[in-house]
Amino acid sequence: MPVSVHGVPWALPFVALLLAIALLPVLRPGLWHHRQGSIAAACALAFLLPSAWPHGPGWTAHLALHALLREYLPFLLLLLTALYTIGGDALTPLGIFLSIIPVLAMLRAGLHGPLAPLVRLACDAAGRPLPDLYFRLTGGLSSLLDNAPTYLVFFNLAGGDAATLMREASVPGAIAGGAVCMGAMTYIGNAPNLMVRAIARQRGVDMPGFFGCVAWSSAVMLPCLVPVQRLFWP
């Protein structure tokens, strides 16, 4: 990817979409329910349209198709199936995978890219990834975002080279563990969470609000996850 889309401002559409996913279901649930596809599309266009200005629409279209169909097709199909079936919306995962393109490119640049401070934060003094930190960071983001894009973010933060990472098997294991284990921390961490909540309410079960859910999940899950991390990724 050209250097011109490696600047930190190119990550703002993805950050904006993350904030929308995290906050709007709590602060403006009606707006999010009716406009989540439009919000996701706006965030994706906030990256695609400016990138087309210096490089041309053909370059941008090629970049988007390459990212969606060649690199992330298995993840995309999973998200489309889950979110369309549950929420009737296919634009949200598309927005995620389009706006995340420059973020992944900057993470792949490692210590030579604009996100070098974040890369250093997740490494020891010798530059090796810290599995325990990856487990916690991945889990934190997975609490607000679906597993697949969360895994992509931290896989690329760790270098994005599967052959290299498999020599440090604990690192991809920590990323996968954090992405999967902590998706249940909030209602929006995994697409099925909201479906389960809706089914429970339809059957007359009194369900806690967003922060009540976080309190319950923290009380139940964290005492289990702390020894899991210490056992597998000390």
C-alpha cells in the first residue's frame, strides 16, 4: 500500500466506527438500530473517497476488492451470515473490513510505521511479542467488536507473518484466546449476544442493561480468565 495512506489520520474512520459500535447501542439505541448500516457505510467511504483522490478510483476499487475477496473472504462470509441473519444488516461488517484496510497496513509496517509506539508497547525489550499482553489487549477489543476483525488487528500488530508467528506458538494462541474468550463481556462483543438477549426478553426473562451485563460478566468471567492467562500465557 502506498505510503500516502500510512498516516495515522487514515485510521480515524475505523476508530469512529469502533466508537459507534461501542457507544451508540447504549446512548442512542434507536439511532443505531435504524441507521447502523448507514453509519458503517459512511465510515468506509470516509476512507475510500479520500484515498481515491490522489490514486484514482480504479486503484481504490482494486484495493477494496483485494482486501474483501482475497484476504478476508472467510471472515467476511462468517460476519455477513451472522449479522444479516441476526440483525438484518450486511453493511456493518463491510464497513468494518473496508475501514480497517489502512490500519492493517500501518500495523504490518511494524516499528517502521506510524503505529510503531503501539507495536513497541506490545513487545519486550528484545522486540518479541508479549503473549500475556496480547491476550488482554485482544480480549479488550473483542469485548466491543466481533472476533474476526479483532483477530486481524492483533495478528497484524504482531507482524502479520504466519510462518514467523508459528515459531512463537503462544502468540497466535494468545490472540485467538483473547478474541474468543472475551467476546461475551458485553452484549456487542459477539453478534449472537444480542440475539440471546432478545430471545430471553421475549420469554419474559429480565435482562440487565449494558453496564449491568458488563458487571455480571466481569464478576463471572474474570476470575476464570485470570488463571487461564497465567496458565497458558504467563
